[in-house]
Amino acid sequence: MTESQPFDLSEFVDDSRDGTSSLRVEVPPAPRGLIRDGGAKDYTYILPVTAAIERVMNMRTKLSLPEGEFNRKKEFHVTVAGFGAVDAIRTAIAGEHGTGVAVAFDRLLSETDFSFEIDPESAKVITNIDYDPAAIRSGEGRARFESQATVAMDVRMPGMAALYDKMRAELGIDLGKPASHITLYIKDNADATGLGIAVTNYAAQLRGEAFPRIESRPIEKSKLSF
């Protein structure tokens, strides 16, 4: 997927709240819309940030960790409306004002300033307790998209939280609270690798209260060659 908007990569900003360095990336409003291709990604939207991440992060191609071997992703993105949001979006669009809801959703996406900060100190290994390689191989079931383990980094993106509030207030679509992050590496499991791990409610998933259940541990940023 190609980048959909320019990025300002000119400065690292010091976050005085915790003393760590983070990178600010400008992603101003731009024409955007939900995928509507009739396939598995129908009614999802991801924000592509590959150019920004590759320019500022000199990452290894592979990582060897206690959890196994990990491969660097070929593209990087922030999930705005993922697979877990599809049912809520479809239900709203199938309602009385369906066409208007779809148009309004695209309008809100296009109006949103998705500028964000990434914090290398937040890098972590996330392990999927509900990993199901058979589902990945068969392409069936909710677990078919989910990897066994990933390396991810938190993203501070105020615009996404504001977007979710507008979705609830204007469209009646409740996507919960955004757990903004970028997946950097995915554990190599040959033909059962998956697409990442859907982290939609980090705290609840850590507690085992939401799918997929996860475990997490920090990883030193030096491992990633920042």
C-alpha cells in the first residue's frame, strides 16, 4: 500500500512528561475511505505509515528473541477500523440510513488529523494466548488473522480518540477506545504466521477478558537498532 499523505520527519521532540524521546509525524486531513472491495478487508481502514517508519528507524530484518525468530514487516500501519470493527460498521450501514452512514464515515476519516508520536521506549513483545495455527491455514474463524507473537510500539494519536468519539455521537458506531500501535515484527511460523495481533483493548486483553487474550513484556530498543 502506498502512502496517502506527506509526513514531516524533521524533528525528534522531547516528551517532558517522562523524559523519553519520541518522534512526531504529521498526518493532516486528506481524502480517505473504508475499503469496499467485497473481500476479507471490506469495511476496514488502516493508516499507512511505511515511509515514515522506514525513514527514521533502522531496523534489523530479523530478530532472535526468547519467543522465537521474528521477521520485520514489509509494511507498517496504524489500524483505525480493523477486523473487530467490521460487524459494528456493517450493522450501522445495513440500517435505515445505511448509505448516509457510509458516506459520513468516510467524511469523518477524511476530516481527521492523524498526526502522531512514536516512542521507541514503548517497544514490547506481545504473545497471543489464543493463537490458532489451524485457523490461519484454513482461513476460517475469527483467529485466522491472528499471529502467535509480535513486536509492537505504542503510538500517541489524539485524533483517533476524537474520531472514535465522533463515530459514537454522530453515527452510533461504538469502536471502543483506540489502542493505537504499530506492529514492527511478526513471529515466523512458516505457513501459520498470521497478519499481526488485533490489540483493541490492551488492558482487558492482558486480563484475559477480551479476544485475543495476550501477554506482554518490554523489549530494549537497542534490540531493534533504533
